[in-house]
Amino acid sequence: MASGYNAKEEDGHRAGAAGPGESASRSRKPDNTAFKQQRLPAWQPILTAGTVLPAFFIIGLIFIPIGIGLYVTSNNIREFEIDYTGTDPSSPCYNCSQTYSWNSTTLCTCTLTFSLNQPFEGNVFMYYGLSNFYQNHRRYVKSRDDSQLNGDLSSLKSPSKECEPYHTNEKPIAPCGAIANSMFNDTLELFYIDPNETRTPIPLMKKGIAWWTDKHVKFRNPGGSNANLTAVFQGTTKPVNWRKPVYELDSDPENNGFINEDLIVWMRTAALPTFRKLYRIIQKKNNMTPTLPRGNYTLEVTYNYPVHSFEGRKRMILSTISWMGGKNPFLGIAYMTVGSICFVLGVVLLFIHHKYGNRNNSSDIPS
């Protein structure tokens, strides 16, 4: 008769055949170290009433005073805003808003009067604000050539395809792209009217409105600062919606071409559809008189930027600043809200712990 099945012998044959594989599997085993075997010392916090309750109270006691300080500082910042879109028929800019377009060949001007009830001390910053303008659109944000704006001659003559359709117009466009093509170009002038009805122009400083890194690093004119811009930009053309080429934006060579600060400010796209951008700075002359005294003012607008087509709005903002920047009450409110919530939660948890935490549960334990 045939011998019976020997399981032990079969297992022995399998073990002998799998000898090399077994050594290979052993080689794949992680080393016996604290790091590879996850034996490193670690700290695991144990949440108890003695640790959680003080944390809630400390956060509340720290955040609430900070929030009050930020909120009071923000409220001390003076700010004035005037809308000059001209959608209302009674607005001085109504005719300009209805008739002006990108293709208009004649300038349209309007004058608005307003009063400041409180004087503005220190440096005053003039902003222009736009609403319903989506600078955060993906294709709009990409529509630029950073190499061209950085002064690269090859990109000047052959702009990036990201700029299409504002890429060429029989000649290469400089600067190319939808961002530069839609650059804000209203002209704003401010006048103070004294009690004798005499108009005094307010000097508006246009230097220093852009970030230093943008002005000196990201934006450069081709050929360097001493180059003849008219010759450098020869063979290029202006964006479709511009009135002047880029080398005629300003008479000052340090604020002309790609290093024009109005252009630089506009090229830094906004994250939200309602935004403001710095237009000019009104510097304080001396400590004896306010920068903008209380009284009547006129704002003269050269209406070059149409917003009627996308139902947008335009406004001019005058604002002072503090150590925390411009007016922003949200930050103070957020700190006070978080601090108050933490403090209230601390009180509630302290009450619960005092009432139920020390309750004797010995009756529930079986003998």
C-alpha cells in the first residue's frame, strides 16, 4: 500500500524550499531602533479640569484687552468716503458715466463738493475704490508677463502667450495682458475752500505708493534706469484701452515706464471684488496745523474709467493710519468675540466641574 500523507514531512519540505525567501523577508524587517519601531518618547496631553479651565480663562483675559485696544485704535482712525460713479441723475458725474467709454476721444470732467466735520491729522492717504470688479478671476490673474515687466528685452518684443488676446496689436503690446489693459486711469484732484471761497489745491504725492520690493525688484525698465525709454520701447504699442504709451505715463524718469507706481499698484491684483488701492499721499507739513482742516472741499475728477458696462461703482477714500494700519474694526471684534467665548466657556465648565466633578460614585462600585 502507498504510504499515508505525512503533514509534518510536507511542512518540512516547504520550510526547506522557502529558506531563501525567509531570509529575504527578514531583511525587509525595520531595524530595531527607537525611531523605526516607534518607541520615541512622546508627550500626550491629558485634558483635565486643572489644565483646561485655566487655559480658557487665560485666553479670555488676554484676547479681550487686545480686542478692545485694536477696536479703539481702529475707531480713532479718521476716514471719509465719497462715491463718484454718477449713477444718480442728480450726481455731477452722471453725464460722464452715461456717455464715456473706452473709445471716447474727448475727456469728461466733473466736480464734487463735500465737507469734513473733523480735521485729519498726520499723513493722509487717498485711495480709489472699485466695486463689482473681479480681479481675482483665474484668467485675469494669469494675463500678464512678469519677465516683460522685469525688463527682459526678449519678452518685450515677444510677450508671453498668457497675455492673449492682449498680446499683440500689429505690434507687441507693452505692458501686455488683461490686467495692464484695464488699469485704473481716473485723475483725482483735491481742493480746499477756505471761508473766503478761495480754492487752494492740496498737494498729492505720487511717490511711495507702491511696495518697495515691487518698485525695485519685480518691475524694471528695459535697458536699465538710464535708458532712453522712447528708443527702448520702439517697435511696441500701448494697450488697447490706454491713451498714452507706457513710456509717457509720467514726466519723471524715476516714475515712468514699467516702474510707474500707479501701474505697479494696479498690477497687484485684489482678492475680493470690492477693493481699494492707494492713489496718492497727502503729507503733513508741520505739527501746528492739521493736514486736512475741517471745512469744505472739492474733488475734481477726470472721468477716464468707465464702470457702467459691468455695473461697478467708483469712490474716493481719505484715511489716516495708525500703528496697526488702516481702519479695520473686524480684527478687534474677532479678538473680543473669541476671548468672550473662551471666558464664558470657562465659567460654564467651572460650574459643571464644581457641581458634578467631585460627586461620590462609591455606591456604584460593587462590593
